[in-house]
Amino acid sequence: MEPTNAPRPATGNQAVRIIGGHRLHGAAAVQGSKNIALHLYAAAQLADEPLTLTGIPRILDTRVCAEILTLTGTPATITDDRIETTPSAVWHPVIPDQLGTRIRTTAVMAAALLARAGQVRFPLPGGDAFCHRLINRHLAAMHAAGATLDVTDTHVDARLHGRAPAPFTTDAMTRKWGPSLGATVTAMLLAARAPGTSTILNPNREPEVLESASLLAAGGVGITWEGASALHITGTDRVTGGVFPVPPDRLEAATIALAAAITGGTVHLTNVPASTFPEDLTALLVDAGVELVEADGGTLARCPTGPRPVHTATTSATCTDVQPQLTALLTQAPGTSRIEERIYTSRSTHVTPLRSLGAEVRADGPTITVHGPSALTGAEVTGHDIRAAAALVIAALAADGTTTIHGTYHLHRGYSHLLPKLTALGARLTLPQA
């Protein structure tokens, strides 16, 4: 059993060294989904009975969320790939700054805490190097549910007028990014404890939302979809617990598939059937020459004819979270590729370090252009966020010589055992002591 306050891995000086030029072959199991799990951790606060999530990713963000849950009133224990929560006896509705500023889903966790305790104070959520996390639609949902808000440049204080959220209607649509994934879940969690039926207009329908809805429905909350136009939530004063699995991480699956592709190898993703990849992600990978073939309950990932250039735009959270890793692969595609980043238009922290490795890539506003193939050569580079660090790992696998990558702290935030998995598949890498 692992206490939630166990020492954290080194975050500053640790680096990974990768010797490129080795094909990846073999089988790998994919971790539980980071992004789905983070939203389910928030939902766990609503349960009036013990709740266990299985198949959780063993990442730093899981540890941070477990600490937030425990400190605010929902004791959480991590054991192997499970997190077990116990209903609160006393609420402490303040999310500590040193924890809330480290994760993206702070506002979602705060919404569940607001629904249970009637009030909450939380810092603005942690972002990534490429963006500032906006929470306008989260706050709109809290206000619609009956909360009075005091918002500063660093914190939000929210207090309900009654003991529970009031039934409400809110709109998850943003002018810039389309339906907000996080704000949809925030509204769902508030509505789950409201006495009546609430409506979320223009809800996001990505897996994070669908899995959160499934968890709530299993707990006794009414969930009714009206296509893509509305989601109706009928709240309850008692949410049951139980055991709920976290599905495999489509982003780790895509990262490993792209790593196999850039090395000319073949990897069997043992626990992710090809049919479960989101359609837009499958289309994106196939366009780039990556084959995803059903095999023994999983997926064979390979790139038999080599990478192909693509002209595409990111249209979902899934695609934007794969964009840096895809950019790394496209450095080896003959011709010109262009990716228009529509979700996080400044998501380009991977571009400069890829150029240090020899890639011909540039970012012009939201558009990333890649000319390939480039002869990559080992260098010393730094990853500044989760997916950028993963992109550098992928590029290093194809580079001539040794690449030293700093910023492995970010990998630990998003991937529990990515580097050991790559080693088992044939990558040559070392992880020196900090």
C-alpha cells in the first residue's frame, strides 16, 4: 500500500539518454487513461459509499489528486493500480495552492467539492508551457448552479446559496475551442447533486465526458443525451459506490504506435483493440502511414511503407494531445506536412528542440510546417510539457547518436512506465540518477 505523501521523483536534474537507430518490436500493455482518470478522481467526491477505480495510471498527477482528495475530506489510498476512496465525514473545502496549481483539472475537482460542501476555495488550475487554462465555462456552470463567485487573478471562492446546487441550465460551448470537455464534466458533477434535472447545452462528447457520465449513471444519477445538442442530468441525494475500471490511455497507445512507426518496427498493443481508437485519431494516424490492425484482442501498430506527409487540423482534445508526437514522426515523411493547431494555438514548445535535433520544422502562429525527411542527429534538448517530452523521445529513437532529454518530470506526469516499455521493445536508453 502506498501512502499519498510518499516522496516524489526528482523533478529538475533527471534526464534520459537515448541511442537512436533501433527498431521497436514486441508487445506492450497500455496504462489507464490519464485524462479520463483525472475526471473520475473528481467524481469520486460525490460518492456516499466507498468507491474503487481500477487500472489507474501510476503518474504524478494521480498522486496529486489523491492528496487533494484526502486533504479536502475524501480519504484516498493508492494500492498498485487501484485508488480507493472513502466518503467524507468532514469536508475541508480548500484546495491547497501547492497541489491545485500542478494539475489541469483543479476546477473540476472544485466543482464536486462545491456540490458536496456548499463552498470551495481553489487556485487557478495548473497549465502547460503552451497555454493558460481558461475556466470561464466552469465558472458559468457554478454560477448557474446557484453559487456566488469571488474571482481574483489567482483564486476562486465559490459559495452556494443553499446546501446543494439548484437545478440549472448552462452552455459548454466556447467561442474558440468548441464544446469544453472540462466544463462539461464540471457541470455534470454539480448537476449530479442538484434536486431535479439540469441541462448542459452543447456538451462535449469525448471519452473523458462519456466515462464520467457512466460512473455517475452507475451511481444512480440520471443521464439522458439529446444528441450533441444537450445533456440532461437528474440529480440524487445519494450516489452509490462500487468498482469502476479506467479504460486504456489512447494517448499512450498513440505515442507507442508513433514510436514504432518512426523506427520501422511493429508493436502489439495488447489491451487496446483498434476499434476503440477514436475515429479522428485513427484517421490522423492512417493518413500519416501508421497502420492499426486488430490482433488477439489488441492492436498491431506499424508503418510498413514509411511515414507520409499530412495536411490536417486538430479538431479535438485527442488530436491536439497527439500533435507533438505526430510532428516528430512527420520529420521522417518525404514532402511537406502542415498541421493547423485549432485547440491550443500556441502548442509548439516541441518545435525548437526538434530543430536542435536537425528537423526542418517551424511554427507560424497556429500552423506547424514540417519538411522531410530530415536526418536527425543526437543533441541535448528539453521537454517543457508532457506531450512535447514524448515527441522528443520519439524523435530521439530515429536520431543518429545519443540524445539527452531533460524535463522527464513531465513524462512522469503523463506516462507511468513509458521509458521501461520502450526499453522492453528494443529501445536503447538509460535513465541516470538525478
